[in-house]
Amino acid sequence: MQDPDFAVIVDQIRKEDSRYDKRAYAFVRSGLDYAVCEMQKRDRARASQSRHITGQELLDGLRVYSLEQFGPLTKTVLESWGVRRCEDFGEIVFNLIEYGILSKTEQDKKEDFASTYTFDAAFEEPFLPAKRRAHPPSDKA
């Protein structure tokens, strides 16, 4: 369950920018938590420290988290929320930054979310029969 302040802020964001469903904002927030936890598991030496996550790392975490949450329906769910490409995740992140929910470093920019993967490759191809895949399966998903 999201805290009430988050929901109020998302409602404020959506008054100015209605492109994305409020569930997309909650998903990005949960996906960020997931990505940070996964990175800490891989880097146990810094597991107790808070760590900044880059746009590319967040996109990868959101891809894996999406597939775990929604399986073959991932692309359909995300599109129903207005999220159709990596750049949309960046827009959501920067809306949350603008309202003080997330923070960024001076190096972080929206362009970090540019075309890391296509939604077809990330969310449809893993469920195609092996001989119809355009890319070899990834061990990350």
C-alpha cells in the first residue's frame, strides 16, 4: 500500500501531466526499490549503504521487475498506463524528482532513459518460441 502523501503528490503531478496513469507512478516507485535491492544483493560489500542508481540501471531493474509482476501481459499493462517506451519511464522519474519524491545527481538527465530497449524486445520476445526470437534469451529475465 502506498503512503497517502505519495498518492496526493501523484494526483498533483497528474493535474499538470496526465500522460501516465497513477499506477505507473506507483509501479516505478516499487520498481526502483526492487532494482536497488537487486543491486545490493549483487554487491554485498555495500549492502548496508544507500546507493544511487543510474537511469540505465533503473531501466534494467524495471524490465526484470515488470516481467516478474506481469509475465506475458507486461507490455499490455504498461501501455494501458501510458508507458510505451523507455523514455516514458524517464518522464515519470523526472516528474517524481520535480515534486521531491525522488532525488538526482547533477549527472542524471532524462536522456539516460533514451531507447535502452524496445518494449517488443523486452516484454514480448521472452515469451516467443526460441526460433522466433530476434535476440538470444537473456539470463537477466
